[in-house]
Amino acid sequence: MTETRRKNTGIASELLDELVPQLRRILATHVPDWTEHNESDPGVTLVEAFAFLTENLMLRNAAVHDRWSAALRRAAASLARLSAHTEQHSTPLRRPNYFTGQLLDAQTLRLEQDYHREKLRRLTRAAVGYGVVSGLEVGVESSAEGAAQVTVAAGAAIDRRGELLTLPCSESLALPPGVSIAFVTIEFHQQLTTPAPAPNEATVMTVVEESCSIRVRQHPDLEALVLARAVREGGLWSLDPEWAVKRLSDCNPAS
């Protein structure tokens, strides 16, 4: 095998390894009844057949390597976006039906909150969509020694669930060593805070705090909004130009 074929084989294997987790997440979300993932399953056989054909097409002619590589990167980007659609609108909304003399316990009030929050998320997804609202530009700095970090500017975004994500100030994170691909994501978080004494418990958390965080991952979570894809070539990190983050201002020129 020539050096060119070795290089192409490594790139093809890397890209295919990147696609496999995305495909499995999509299958788990959209085809939950498919639970047989062993080698004898026809679905696995088809995936392996397509992978084999794709790799052979890439290796047939080294002159078209860059074109095939760019196409596969775009496919990986599209699959990552598709895999994040984990919630469906088929589930009906539910809210409490109050009546005189009803006991308003914590579960009833929580259902009221969940109703309004989910309705707002669905409205946001339908009317606005998802993507970066403002800011959140990503930059990468890499040195010849291999140390590198990404910087994300302050800004706001809406994730695919319809949650508003606000980053008040810029953040910098180190890129992981020993890998060649990393995704920069912004993710919604909520946690319980503000403990207080309770009648039947020692303490209870009385406040739900919402926030977001910037992370660098090889395989982003389904609910994360990917801001950039960083690749390392020749020991230096850079942002993948084939990966374009969705910005809401691009979808609505009047905004």
C-alpha cells in the first residue's frame, strides 16, 4: 500500500468512526424498536456495506481525495445536527385542571410550571427556530508544541429544544490532547440551589437555577448546540471551514 493510500485510509477510517456514533443516536431516537445491533443484523450489514463502498470510492483516485473528504465532513455535520432532534411535538401538552377545595401540592404546581415552560419552548422552536442569536464567535489558538485552546465570545443562542442560552462573558477552554477532532458546544443546565429547612426534611433546595456552559467534546450530547468543529492537522489546530454554525440572523435578513 502506498503512502497516499495509507493516509487516505486513515482519514476515511476517522470520518467513518465519527459517523457511527451519530447514526446510532439517530437510530435510538427515531427507530427505538431496533434493538439488535449485532453483526448478524441486516441493518448493521447495510451500514457496513455502505461504509465499505464509501471507503473504496475514496481510495480509487487520490486526486479526488479532497473532494470526498469535504463531502464526508459535510455529511458528518448534517448528521450531528439531525441527531439532536430528540423531542417530537406528538406528545400533547398537559396542565392542571383546578377545582374548589383542591390540595395544591408540589407535584401539581410543578406540572403547572412544566406546562408553561414546554409551551414556550415549542413556540420558540416554531416561530424562531434554533441557532446563534448573537455573538458566540469561536476562535482557536494553536502552538507548534501542540498546546491549543478555543475561545468563545459572549452571546446568546437557542438550542434545538427551544431553551435560551446566554453566555455573559467570553470563555476559553483547552483542546484535548491525543485527538484530531473536537466539537465546541454550548449546553443548557439547571440545578437546585438555596437550601432551606423543611417540615419533613432536614433541608430542601428552594430555587432552580438555569445557566449554560461551553464544552469541548469528541462526541457532543444530543441536546448540545454545536458552535464549531476544530480539527488538528500537522500538529496544529484550526476551525473546520466546512462546519457552519446556524445563525438566526442569516435566516431572517430583516432581523
